[in-house]
Amino acid sequence: MIQQIDHLGIAVRNLDESIEYYEKALGLHCHGKEEVASQKVKTAFFEAGDVHIELLEPTSEDSPIAKFLEKNGEGIHHIAFRTDDIEGQLKHAQDSGVRVIHEVPFEGAANKMVAFLHPKSTHGVLTEFCMEKK
């Protein structure tokens, strides 16, 4: 069901400054920006081979990313695994005793359906499943 690592989500305080770093210092190209109102974030995407990097800037103080930044500072927020069956993947995780944050996938950035597993049951790593919307 899991096909590969889809992306790494990185929490940042300033999207434009972070984009500049990734483009100038690393030579990567930002291939899109998007606001995900339901998650209260603005995102920017980069490709590094087959893996994407998703920068996440909060748009509200009560955004999950704002809370993460307050507690942890900037850095890796989550790892996302691409799947061809997000509902099946969630059920498999739950049946294995993993605590899920979202029992039902929802619309995320980049035309994907997403759902997260709770880091308290994933050895401290916020884990996302994502799947292209049909």
C-alpha cells in the first residue's frame, strides 16, 4: 500500500525567506505555493529527486504549525508516505494499534487527500499518509 516517501514537511516562520534559502543556497526550484485554509498554512514545494519538500508557514496563531513552531522552533514537522489506498492504510494502522489523528482523510495541499498518525504512537514522528485525489 505504501509506495514511497512523498515529502518531508518543514515548519518555517517566514515562507519567502525560506524559499530564498532553498533556491539560492541549495539550488532547488520552488515549483508551487498554495494556501490550505483548513489547516491554516501557506505551503511551498520543492523537488529533490523523487521526494518533495513542503515548507509550511502558519497563517494563524492557532494553526497546528504555529503551535509546533512555538514549542519546537523551525524544522522537520512530518514525514509523508504516498499510498494508493489511504483508507486501507489508515485501517491497517489502527488495526495495528496506532493512534490516528484523522480517521477520515481530508483535502490537503497539492491535490492530495491526507491523514495523520499521532506521534505518541509512531515513536515521536508525526506521520502523514497521502494519496492523489481521484
